[in-house]
Amino acid sequence: MQRLSLFIVAGLLSFAGAVSASSFIASTDTIGSSLANTSESTSDATSNIGNDKVILAAKSDAASFVGSAGELRGVNLEAALSHIRQQLPTLEATDMQLAEAILAL
């Protein structure tokens, strides 16, 4: 009888462990998928403008802008910021965020 109880307890524990593991995997899969979708939509928006000559010409000015905490604003950066806002009118980003994005291209 004691052996049977031991097998039942062991079986219940292994079942509970399997359920917890599958729940953890499902949660992490959901979170990972959500992050991937966010990353893909951001990549889609930036890949459209990432090959633009106006944007690429602003890299040096963007570096100066970011390095000076927004104090130095070059002509090429101003042109790129204006161009980005014309191409993506619904984009809500600060000049600093856009300058950092230009540097990341």
C-alpha cells in the first residue's frame, strides 16, 4: 500500500511539473512573439528610409547631435529630420530618437 501511494505521489508531481513547464513555455513564446512583431514593424518603417541618400548623408550630423545632447544641429540632420517626418507623418519620435535611429542605420 505504501508503495502504491509513493507511485501516485510521484506521478502527480511529474504531471504538475510538466504542466508548469508547458505553461512557462507558452508564456515565453507569447512574449517572444510579441517582441518579434514589434521589432519587425519598426524594422519595416526604418528599412523604407534606411537606403535614402538624404538620411545616409546625415549620419555625421546625427553623431554630433547625439554627442552634444542636442546642442549641435547640422544642415544634413535638419534635412533628414524633415524628410523623415514628410515620409512618415504618423511617426511620433523626438529629434534625438530619430538621430539615434539614423546612427543605427
